Amino acid sequence: MFKRIFPGHDPNYKSFFSPEVLKRNNLILLTCLIILILFLPGISGDATHWLVDIILSLIIIAGVSSLEFDKKTMRRLSYFGASTLLSIWINSITNFEIIKMITFIMVVCFIIYITLNMIKHIAQSRKVTAVIILNAINSYLLMGIIGSFLFAITELVHHYILGYTTRAIHFAAGSGNDFHDFIYFSFVTMTTLGYGDITPVSSLAKSITILVSISGQLYLVILIAMLVGKLLSNPDSK
């Protein structure tokens, strides 16, 4: 165990994990995110949903153990993560629509929660370390995943709540039937590439697109400013 003081934290606070363990867990989280974003869409067959559930489970476990939390936050996050894991695997076994919806909501809420904590952790850190760099990369990738969730929710609201028969987001021919298309659209929007093969149609979809694009750009600008400032104030950072 080792001590690390953050602004507003108890000076007697002790981390649950050593820097080496935090680095390892962040690398596991990064690997899982890369697999989810880049490789799982190329895998087809009946086993795909099992692989997705396994990857999501690893993301939740690694997310819980990738940051320095105080005891109260760690307990709350552990309960939240365990409940989300339980919901994921109950859904895999039963495949009821109501459980599927509950699982989706819990996964979205958990990823948002862990991403916000990562960004807070980066902002409060006093030195730029390997763990901080990995936190920064993972939080950016998680923001892209959150964007894909928001686009998927937009489609659900457009159809099932507002009652429209058209799509909220227009996809190019041959796409739009898989969640990976939302992931692709989210990262294209965050990075402001704007290929034009996927376009928002409804007002809600346009608003979410603006939100995702602004969030991605602000994150990068503010993150770089913070990291450069920390490096300049702590030239001995490793």
C-alpha cells in the first residue's frame, strides 16, 4: 500500500492498489476496449454474444480496480459493478426483454460513472505517470462507447417513445443493423472526421451528435493542457 494525497482527499488516505497493479489493470481495460471496438465486429456466429458479455465483464472488473479510490467510493463502485455483472450474465442465460433493457441501462450508467471518475482522477493527479496516461486513453475510448450508447438510445426513443417509423440516424446501405455501426459513428463524430456515410436526421439525433463532437474536442484540448501543465510543474515525472 502507498499514500497519495489529492486535493480535497484525506491526507491519511491509502490506495487499495500499488502503481504496478493499477498499471496492469489499466492495460487489461485498454486491451478489452480495443477488442470491443476493433475486433469483435469481425467475429460472427452464435458465440459472438458470449464474447461480448465476457469482454464487458472484464471491462467492469478492470474499471473497478483501475483507479485509486477511497474506501467509501470503492465499496459503492464494487456493489455497482457486481450488480451490473450479475445482470449481464442473467440476461445471457434468460434473454428476457425486460432483463435486456435493465442490463443495458446498468451497463450505460456504470460506464458513465467510471469514465467520470477517470477524468476526475486525471484532473486531481499531481504528476504524469504511466497510470495517468493509460487513464487518459481509456477514458477517451470509454467516451466513444458512451456516445454509441447515446446514439442507440436516440433510435429507441425515436421509435418506441416518439412513435416515428423512420430512422433517427440515416445509415449507408448495408449498415445500421449492428451496434458496431453506432460505435463507428460515435468515434467518427468525436474525432470530427465526418465521412458522411452516417448522418443524423431527427432533432434529437442532431443534438446528440453536437454533444458528442464537442465533448470529444474539449476532452482532448483540456487533457493536453492539463498534462502539459503537470509535466512543467513536475519535471521529474516519469
